Amino acid sequence: MQPNEKLLSTRAKGTVDQPITFLMKATLDNPENISLAAGFVDQESLPADFTRDIVADLFEDHEASRSALQYGLTSGLAPIRKWVARRIESDGFANPIDPDRVVIGSGSQQLLFITTDCLCDRGDIVIVEDPTYFVYLGVLNNIGARAMGIPTDESGMLAEPLKERLEALEKSGEIDRLKILYLQTYYQNPMGTNISWERREELWEVVNHFHKKGHDFLVMEDAAYRDLRFAGEDIPFMAKLDKSGERIAIYGTFSKAFAPGMRSGWACLPEWLAPHVLRQKGNHDFGSSNLTQTIVQHALEKGHYQQQVENLQHVYRAKAEGMLKGIKEFFPSDVKVNNPQGGLYVWCELPADCPTGHDSALFKAALRNKVLYVPSVYCYCQEEGIEKPDSSMRLTYAMMPPDIVHEGLRRLGKAIEESRESISSAG
Ligand SMILES: Cc1ncc(COP(=O)(O)O)c(C=O)c1O
């Protein structure tokens, strides 16, 4: 510890590096590494031309350009908030969505953090899918919330184990410390799978069962990848099941289907929660970048966002197919992969005797072969006394050009072979 580090708060001292930091650094320090790990979007299709035109038009307009360069409201630009409200309603919600429930954030990440911070004291409980978005696990760690993971299959979190976990919390007298059920409903990170409509209904039934007994908690529906659908049917937001509008919050973003560099996302919050999130956001930044929001507003109004969503369907469909083909070509046939219908990720399950973690033979072989993946251990919330699977990996086809992804998969296939040889000769 550096001498002045004793000045740090308990919370800062307890905050650890996100696991992905190592993977990012390994790529930046050694450009020969091919990263199938970093969750960046496709570089080539980023909407530079649309953005240039929007900015040029904006700065032709004396009034509009000056108001974009001024501070804005903490809640964000009204036209974007209205757009989000109408977008949600278009799923056939029973009641209109009041745009005052919508907050614009510096990425949806900021709003995930602030909501969690508003609800959780140290030691409170948040239930997540196992595996889940590891950055959110970092948020929980930072806030001091206890993460509990529920097994998840290709249709989403399993309802029965959720119910059993809630019953166990009820029995142990801890259920009122449960504040949040965090679900990624579309092409989740890391597995690339949806929560099917039937599963959303089953999960909602469990939530309702406990609501009727007086045990309430917020369902945080993270829909970050919804607009990256390239196959299969579109599914309405799970929040449609919450007729009261009081128990499910939705989180969306303009990062994935437009530009992450904008750092612009949104949350549609229950009426009772919105003022608290706004107050806390006031302490963070009293409003996200007005200039960025103005660009997003114009992208929505001119139809550029919608066009980009359409373009990306072709881009990611082709990239996902390329990755699946490469996996078939280079990976042993007993590696199980899902077939994503949207999003940025492919989840590979290796046989149980082939661990993928940081200290594993495979991870070391991958580094030797100059290729990186996200080990599954980062994505499972670690709970004392509960063993979590350790032999999967998250791969992404999103950022790299297809030929580099293909080469990365060749290297990874070789690494799998080498590590299996080393394990069997050691055994
Ligand atoms: C599941 C999920 N939710 C939320 C986010 C946050 O995205 P942003 O802050 O760019 O809106 C990400 C980013 O990777 C994500 O994977």
C-alpha cells in the first residue's frame, strides 16, 4: 500500500479492478494478440458519416448549437425521453408510459449503478442470472451488495431454482434484504441468449407469488442488446407484464446499435423511484452531456438510428455466422456452442475437465498462442460454498474483421488442443 492510500475510504479500498482490465491491457500492450474478449462493437460500421452530417447541420443553427453546448436537465433531453416512452409503449403496453419516468444517463451503465446504489445498503441482496454481465457484478461488489446467482439455460433464468432461493431466503428471515432481481432479457452478456416470453411469464409469476406475501423487490430489466436482433422473433419487454408499472425498471442504450462513444443510455423507472435516481444523478453529474444527447436526438428524428439498426442486422448476422463456421472448423467437436440470434457474443462450453479460468492450462496456452477470451469464472457470481462451472468462455465476433476472427479461432483451437494434451499427460 502506498503511504497515502490509508486515506482511501473503505469503499474505494474494497473496489477491485474489473477482470476485463487485464484482458484489455493484454491486447493494448501486445497488438499481436487477437482479442475475442473485448466487448466492443463493429468498428467499420460505426456511424461516422451520419454523425458528421448531424454535427455539421447542428452548428449551422446558431440557437440550437448554443443550447447543445449549454448544461441541460438532469433527466435528459425531453425529445429523447418521449421517444423512449413511445418506443416502450409500441410493445402494446396496457397503459401509456409517462416520459417523466425516463432518465437519460451517461451510458445505461451509469443508471444501473445509480439505481442499485439507491436501493442497496451494504449486505443487501441482488439476484442475478448465472452467468451474468460481469461489470454489474463489479457494481454489486463496490456497493457491498451480496450477489446470488440462479442457474440459467438457453431460455433464461430458471424459474424453479429462483423460487427455491426465495423460499430459502424467506426461511432464513433474509428475504426483506432482497432488493433487486437483475435480468438481461435480450441476447445476454455473456451467453448471447434471450429470456423467452414463456420464461419471462414464469419468472414474473414467481415475483408475483412473493409480492402477494408482502415481499417486494425491483426487477431490473437490462435490455441493452435488444436492437441488435438479426434472427428470430422480436419479444416485448418483460416490463409489459407489470401492469402497475411499479415493479419493473427497463434499461436501454444507444451504445450497442449506434455508438458507444456517445455514452448515452436510458432507464424507464417506476414513478416512485425516478426522483431518487434523479437526485443521485444530480450528485454525480447533474445531467449527461447535452451535446451527445443532441446528436442522439437528431439521429432518432432523422431516422439515422433506425437505419443503423437495420444495417447492423446484416453486419452481425454475417459476423456471427463466420464465427460459428470458424468454431466448427477449428474446435474439437465436443465443444458446445449456442447459436445467437442477436447481440455480440457466442458462449462455448468445454467438457468439465477443461477449465478455462485465469490459471488454467487453456488460458496460458491461449496467451502463448496470442489469443484472448473471457473465462466463464468472471461471469458467475462467486458464492461461498456453491461451486460454479469453470469450463466455458465468452467469445465475441463484434469488433474484429472476419479474417482476424477466423485466425483468432484457429489459434484458440490450437490452444484447446495443447491444453488438453498437457492435462491428459499430467493425469
Ligand atoms: C448487459 C449490459 N448492460 C449494460 C451495458 C452498458 O452499456 P452502456 O453503458 O454503454 O449503455 C453493457 C455494456 O457492455 C452490457 O453488456
